[in-house]
Amino acid sequence: MAEVSSMKQAVDVLLQKGLSKRQILTNVDSSHFPFEDEEIVMTFIDLQIECSSDEEFNKLVAYLYGFSSNLS
């Protein structure tokens, strides 16, 4: 299993694993990931690191939903 190196890569892995955008958003700030798949859990841990600030979380939302990330 390769470590993900960016938010976009982590999101792509999770989407390919069949998770919905809603599942990604609701689990990214969790302390327990309710998934059996170790790759999903490790990818969420990497994604948490990538989204450690509000600005980065906003970028995650923008990437998932195609919004402009120029939020005020």
C-alpha cells in the first residue's frame, strides 16, 4: 500500500474504494474510522494530516464538490 502524498490523491483513493463524498467529509475528522479496509483507514489518517487547518478543509470541500476555494 502506497502512502498518499496529497489531499487529491487521498480523495481519489477513497472514491475509488467506493466511499461517497459525504462519507469522506463525515469521517475525515474522526478519531475512529469504522472501516474494515486498512487502506481506507490509513488513507483517512493521511487525509486528516493534509486537512489539519480550516483552510485545508475548505480546499477538501472545494475539491470534492467543484467549488471555488476562494472563500472569505
